Amino acid sequence: MEKIHGVLAPVVTPFTNDYGVDYDRLLEHCLWLRSHQIGIAALGTNSEANSLSPDERQRIIQALIDGGVEPAAMMPGTGACDLPTAISLTSFAVKAGCAGVLTLPPFYYKGVSDEGLFNYYAGIVEGVDNPDLRLYLYHIPQVSQVPISLSLVERLLRTYPGQIAGIKDSSGDWDNTAALIREFSAEGFDVFPGSEDFLLQGLRHGAVGCISATANVNPGPMRQLLLSYENPNADEQQAELSAVRAVFQDYVMIASMKAAIAHWRNDVVWQTVRPPLVALTDEQARALIGRLEEVGFSMSF
């Protein structure tokens, strides 16, 4: 199977009014993203994955595949604080044919050593014991408080070449992203910046795309920049993407994306988030939509 490249969305998870996963709305949204050729990184941070049970996470993977989402376009999140759950979810995704898995470090204990993190990732690789595994590390230290160092990447890549396939760098630190590309891309280690703010810069330096929250709501322009980043107007395209991103970032990202989808789909159920998150207030949602319209943003379904 070819490795997955391009723009991927950590797909927002729709919930019913009683906080159950709304599998029908989820599939509809994923098929809409696929119509824009966006990869499906379900069960990521913006999917509220850590508010989902392991059974729900498996059922989401299976429901998307059963509904027509190609496994080759999927990189579900399978990281967990406990190693058995991470192994089980990862094995399930690999056997289902997913192109890769995105794996948070175990994030409950802080200040853990690289040795401990190596043992965790080694435990996943050896516990899954499948040559089809393509594991993508997930570096988001501002949330997890458990960073993935360059030296850890080097050791994992040396020990498990081919199976340690790449990384999503959501640190927001371009110097770190650039170092990952410079140090490891020649070995087939793929780097995805975690925001479209770095899409153009990343592509120019050897990144293979990006995995961005706002690909959920702005997929077409991101895909267009991916295809045309060598064109003279690429910087203008990047500026437009970043302007939209900036509006969403002024609110809680998950709630703001769900509010936008609810508005343009005319479907209030989409506003629901699972505790402990809360939806935007009506006033916040109106302000968000107004600001998005000011920068020329809209959604078409």
C-alpha cells in the first residue's frame, strides 16, 4: 500500500443530543471531505477522541469503512494512556486496511523519559506484530505535555524502519518541523505540519502535506494549495487560508468548527460537543459566522 500524503482532517465527531456518536452524520461528513480528496484522520484531538470509549473508536473506524470511506485514505488515532488499548486499537485499524495510525504518547504521566516513551511505542509495534503497520507519531506538547524528541524519533526509526512512518507535528514551532524534515525525511519518514498555517512553508521544505483541524471546514482551498504550491499565487492562497484559521482559533477550535458546520448545514445537532467541552453560546456563534463571512469564508454542501 502506498503511504498516505496530502491534506488530512482530524474529523470532528458529531454527537446526538444525549451525547451518543452520530454515525450517520459522521459518515456524511467524511464522504463530503473525501469528495474534496481530503484524507480521514478520524479519532484525533479535534475528533474528541479522548472523550470516546475504545469500543466507540473501533466502531467509528468500521462504520466509515462500511459506509464507503477507503481504508487507504484513513489514518485514525489509536494512541491511549494504557498500552493494551493502544495495541488493540492499532491492531484493529491495521487489520481493517487503514493506511496508517496516528499515535499520541501516553499523556497522563508527565515528565516521563524518552526511555519510557520508546518502550511504549516499541510495545505497540511489537504487540501489533504486523508488517503492514505504518505508525505516525503525534507531537502536540502544548496539550499532551509529553513531547516527542528528535532523539526519540531517531531511535524508533532506527529500530523499526518502515513501520515508524512519520509524524504529525502540532507543536506550532516551525524550527522543530524543519528539523524533523531535515533530519529524517531522506529515510522515508514523512512529516505533516499540524496546521495549514505551515502548509506552504512545509511543502517548500519537503513536508508531505498537513493534518489540520480546519480541513474539516475549509477543505477545497487547502487541497488547491497542495496542488499548486509552486504557482506564483501560492503565497496569496496561504494568506487566505491563514486568515480563516485565525478566526476559528479565536474560539475553542472544536466548538467553533461544529458551530460553522451547524450553520452552513442548517443542522443544530452539529453544535453538540461531549463533556467536558461546551458548545459556543448563541452570541459567540453569531460573532464567529459574521467574522468568517467578513474574510470571505463559506461552506457548500
